[in-house]
Amino acid sequence: MQLQSYVCGGWRYGEGRGVALRDASTGETIAEANSAGIDFGAILAHAREVGGPALRALTFHERAALLKALVKRLGELKDEFYLLSYRTGATKSDSWIDIDGGIGTMAVFANKGSRELPNASVYLDGAVETLSKGGTFVGQHICVPREGAAVHINAFNFPVWGMLEKLAPTLLAGMPAIVKPATSTAYLTELVVRRIVESRILPEGALQLVCGSLGNLFEHLGCQDVVSFTGSANTAQSLRTHRAIVRNSVPFIAETDSLNSCVLAPDAGPGTQEFELFVKEVAREMTVKAGQKCTAIRKALVPAASVGDVVAALQATLAKVVVGDPRADGVRMGPLASLDQRNEVLARLGELRGEADLVFGDPERFEVTGADRERGAFVPPLLLLCREPGSARAVHDVEAFGPVATVVPYRDVGDAILLARRGEGSLAASVFSADDALASRLVLGLAPYHGRVLVVNRHCAKESTGHGSPLAHLVHGGPGRAGGGEELGGIRGMLHYMQRTAVQGSPDTLTTVGGRWIRGGTLRDPGRHPFRIPFNELSLGDTLLSAERVVTIDDIEQFAGLTGDTFYAHMDDAEAARNPLFGGRVAHGYFLISAAAGLFVDPPYGPVLGNYGLNELRFVKPVKPGDRIKVRLTCRDKSLRADKGWGEVGWDTEITNQDGETVASYTVLTMVSVHAVPDAAAGN
Ligand code: NDP
């Protein structure tokens, strides 16, 4: 079978013979991959001219709905993916990380897209910046989708997660993707893409797939494209210096090799829960995906006094690992993804053995269950001990991308930090400690050199997601050798595929550009109370200016009596007079916002269904008995919940006193029906 690429709206074979892709356990040929003869300029043009415009025509919520539909469809089909995944050497639990992990990551982006983003297509980055005394000239950062293609180059170890974790933020941003999986496991990615294409959920051009090499695609890259790469540091280095990348300043996000450390803190001696948890985690990280994880633990840093106990405990744990064909009963660790990878890992092991002793596992002698040891890409778990890590080089520099880790003794916390930092930039580190002060010292020492730091103690261990799991909510990437890139991290992950632009102008201009009313902009009189206006008829800037109300001592005392808030600044003349901020009794801040609601609400049944909170609440100036307050309420932003029959409306709210000074400022968050008089049964 020849793997096909999905390009320019159709499935295409490459010309001629391709690279043979083999079952990792049996060596049997599964397919050939070849992209020769494909017009790479046309693929980029298809993404830019067909996929991009279709995605950009959608709002964030509509794109999030596409992701949600994909999550549902892929979830229905996952048994088929699991079956094929065995051929990559993955056990069922390895496949869970790849397949369910990938679908779950996409689900997080679907949820975040619909909850944290507006139903709009411009993303506002941060608050308005005041640039002038009179407030007529302001600035706002906006993010818009880049109008090129996102080229995703993925590693062989996660053929599903690797694709979906990049695809989700890209589509949410409104950018089309061209996915190039690593050739050795491309058959699984191809199956998933085939099912996505068949589902017709995505607009044409939003997703293309290249099985095989990328040919001369890089020659055609332009300033609106993005490349996101996962793989070896060497490949990253050669690709990021490609002349088209350099000439056009194409963003190049890289996630590469990493010598990740796991630190057993000095407090976590043998017999403590943290010691047990550490041993379990190191053994788990060595064997999950047969150690083929960019985040896997390579250096287990332990206090010199605990080395003997740690090695003995790891030897006992690793002895229980059954290696073999992942389809066979009882197998806990499968083969590497290919024979090439086995050769690569054994060569790297040779380098490590020059300065570390092998204390568990023998690559020449080990049992394999349900498969032929030579035909499959099998390697047993291999544990090394480096006795002189200060003068060692390979242990800090050589990544054996398999079930290989080295125990590294350290003298004190400062030494542990220095040894971890010798990786020159890593994706993840973990610390096992029940002493938060110690853990904090380690975290702050590790942070400049690591993209993510996990601290495990007995309180969080049960729910901890573990050392090796990148999470959709948190950034994944690392400095230096780890590639210097960032992926994921919630909405942050989407922004890599958008252009951030600083826009300057008048408040009205920026209100129109960004879809959020800005103070200093026109206050519109809608001719009726804004709470009587259904969602679709409300305009940004629609304003209510309330009547005035005097705040009395009686108000303050009644509010104190009703709520029980009898703080001295409201209730005690003498003590309040001593307060340097107030110099006398003042109204409760919460009374002011309650009184403001009394001034601005429109009581009868109508389109405003409810109030779900306040944002950015600030009490700016105290209000004293006898002061007069009034409120301005202005429609600030709108986001339709299309499937619910209502939309979210934020109201910019300002309470001022008799001198026109602001005493409180906030945004009132409401749900407003699309109907003037909502139907009691309608949509909530
Ligand atoms: P590579 O860097 O060789 O490959 C990674 C991806 O880049 C693959 O899709 C590969 O495609 C592609 N690629 C390679 N050369 C080019 C090129 N000239 N133009 C465009 N794309 C290219 O890494 P491997 O997957 O072979 O793994 C090698 C080592 O990398 C591992 O042993 C490990 O040390 C490290 N690694 C790190 C990972 C991480 O997540 N940080 C993940 C996987 C590996 P193709 O497969 O067709 O060559």
C-alpha cells in the first residue's frame, strides 16, 4: 500500500517507489510513503487562497464549534486508531496518551475558544493604553489571523497527539494547516486525517497532509506563513536557517531534544512518600512509550547519600517490566518506533557508558514476549549511574531517545540546580519534596532553564498529571536546546498563529476596529432604557445616564445592619476619623454598587435575563454621608451565544459624585436575550 497525501482538495500518491514503513514489533512492511511529484507551491497556495479565507470568515466561537465536532467524530472512531497504533510499538496505555491525549487537547481548545474568546474574529490583547492627556488618542493591541499557511512538522513518537495539539490552536486562530508527520509512523496520522476529511467538518483547504518529504516547500514560504516543528535539534537548526525563513522572517516555533531532570529533594529520604513517588515516576517515564518522549526523564538527580537506595529501588521496579509486542498479554513496554531508532539509541547508550555504569538492563540479553527480538525494534529499560557528574559531558548532552535514564548524585541543592541546568535548556523538570521552602528554591533555580516545572508531594501526587505530560492549558516548550519555542498554554497557543498589531487612534475608531467600546468614545442615546433593547439591536456605546441619589448616614447604618458589615470606617466616628485614607465615616463600597444598580435597573420583565458578575471593580474615591452619586452605564462589548438565544453583554459602569469625580468603576456582565420579551421556554 502506498500512503497518500491529501493536497489541493484530493488524495495523491507520490511518483515512484517510496520509503517502506514497518510494524515496529514484527518488521512487516505496512506501507510506502513518497511525496515525489507533488507541487508544493500549489499546496501553499491552496491553503492561503481556499482554506484561509474560509476559516477567517468564521468567528472564534464558530471555529471552536468545528473543533468540538472534530472531537466528537474522532472520539467515535478511536477504536480504529487504537488498533493501528499497536503497529507503532505503542501499548494500549501509550496509545491512550497519543490518541485520547490528542483528542482531549483539542477538546480543551474547543472549550477555551467558546468560553474565553468572544464571538468575534479580532482578539484584543490587553487593556486600552492611554496615550494622551485629553483621552482623544488611545492605543490597543489587536491580534488577527496570519494570512498564510501553518506548516506543522511533527515527530514520529506521537502521530496523533503531535498533529492535534498543533492543529487545534491553529484552526482556532483562523489559519489553515499543512501537516507533515514523521515518515516512520505517518500511516496512523494518515488514517486520522482521512477520517477528518471524510467527516467534512472542516472547510476545504483548512487541513492538508503530506506523507513523505516536504520537497521544496520551504522555498515557497512567505511572510504570512508559520512553521511549527517538533523533532531533533539538528533538523531544527538546519530548517530555521533556511533562506526563505530568514529572508521573510517566518516565525519558526521549535520543540526539540531535551535532557530533562527529576530531582529527589534532600528532605525526601528513603522511607518517605516522596521517595516512593520519585522511584515510581522515574521508572514510569523510562518505560511509557519506551522512553520516546521529548519530556521523558533522562537525569534522575538524587542526594549522594541516597544513591544506593534509589538504584536498588529502581532495579526492583524495572525488573517487573515485561518487554514485547504490545498486542501480547502482559506486555508493559513495546519496541521503539523503528529499527533505525534502535540503532540510534544503542549508539547514544555507547556514548553514555563512556562516563556512566550500566546498573540495570543489558541490551544484548533480555526477554521479549510475543515477538522476535531481532526483527522488532526492542530495547530493554536501561539505567545508568554517573558517579562524577561534575566532570561528565555526555550525561548532560546526549539524549538517548528510548528507555534510558541516568542516576546522577548531587551534593546539595545548589549543586542539583547546576547539574539540571547543564542540559542548556530543557522542556520539563520535576521536584519531589514535602518541604515547600526547599521546593521553591529548586523551582526558582530551575525555572530560567526549563519550560515547565512540576513539584510532587504526598498531597498532590494522586491527582498529579506526572512529569512527562504536556497539558493543553500550560505552555509546552523550553529555552536553548529544547528549541526556544512555546506551544499550547491555552489561548497563548493560538496567538502564535496571529499577528499582533498595535493600533492607535481615537476611542471611536478603536471601538469600531476592535468591537469593544472604549472610554472617551461617543455615548449614544438609544432613545429608550438600554435594558429594554434585545441583544441584536444593542449598539456599542448605548448609554444610560441615571438620576442622582444622596448617600445618607442612615443608608450606611441600614446597610451595616442588613449585611452585618460593621467595619469601623463605616460605623465609628472617632476611629474612622483616625483613618488616614478616609478621615471620617464612609459608605461601604458594596453599598455603592448596590445603590448604583438601584439607579440603573429597569424593573419590568424584558431582554436582560441575568447578571453574572462584575469585572475590574475598583473603588476609586470614598463616598461620605451627604455626597450625591449617579451612574453612567454604557454597552461595552457583546458576544452572541448563538445556540442559546442570548448573548453576553458587558456594560462599562462608572459611579461619580457631585463634583464629577469617579468613585467606582467596573464592568457589569449580563446575559441579554435576542428577543424583546423572551419566551419563558426559550433557550437557556
Ligand atoms: P528529525 O528531526 O529527523 O525529524 C522530525 C521531523 O522533521 C520529521 O517529520 C521529519 O520527517 C522532518 N524532517 C527531517 N528533515 C527535514 C527536512 N529537511 N525538511 C523538512 N522536514 C524534515 O527527528 P526524528 O523524528 O528522526 O528523531 C530523531 C531524534 O530527534 C530522536 O532520536 C530524538 O532525539 C529527537 N526527537 C525529539 C522529539 C521531541 O519531541 N523533542 C521528538 C522526536 C524525536 P521525516 O520523518 O520524513 O524525516
